[in-house]
Amino acid sequence: MSDDPYGLGPKPSFVEAADYQGIWRRQSVFIESRYSRAGLMSESGEDPDELLRMPYWQYLKTRHWDLVRRRALAVAEGKCFYCGITEHLDVHHLTYRRRGCELDEDLMVLCRTCHDAEHEAQDEVEEIRRRAELARQRIA
């Protein structure tokens, strides 16, 4: 089986189904009610609430994501935001709050090297936050 069955590039290390399910359970009430009331439609006409509820790995296979990804690549003129490389590009979510109704500013086009570095930096920030929370709990 191919390492890249969907042509999306390597699966970032942060894409773990359990992690995403936990993230979306915590945020889903706010996000779903906000978008269903707004009556927004996705890029492809698919139901944004459904796109939001599905696991992230499944979302990356939707027609909607394909259209959004192509739009982001076009807006970025097919270049990595950081280094300008034009090959092996990924579209990185800066926020998942509008998943299913992404705005151009919610996304960043990165080469795989810069994308991996971006996630490593995010992991470091999360570790610092986790340690700070543990320190606060010990003090309290």
C-alpha cells in the first residue's frame, strides 16, 4: 500500500484520530451552532456541520478540501510561504474553527520541510503550556 494513498503528502505526525476527536468534541458545540445558524455553505456545497464532525483524516479526502486546497495553492501562487519552494506543497490550517468554511486567511501553503517545522514549533508551544499548567496546579 502506498504511503500516500490520497495524494495529500505525508500524514503529519499530529494527525491522530483520537487527538482530533478530543479536540473537536471540546469545540463542536460552539462551532456547530455558530455555522448552522449562519447558514453557511462549504466551498463544494457540502454541509459544513458534517464536514466539521467527520474525523480530520476523512475530511482531507472530501471534494470540499480538494477545492479549498487548490484555492489556497492558487492564492499562494504555488509557493511555500516561508522559503518559496514550489514542490511538495501542503496546505496548513492556521485555525480549525472554520473547518468546512475556511477563509483564505485560515490557511498557509508550506513545503513539507517548513510544514514539519511549523508543527514541531506548535508541539513545543503545547509542551510549554502543559508544563505551565502543571506548575500552576502545584502552586495552587
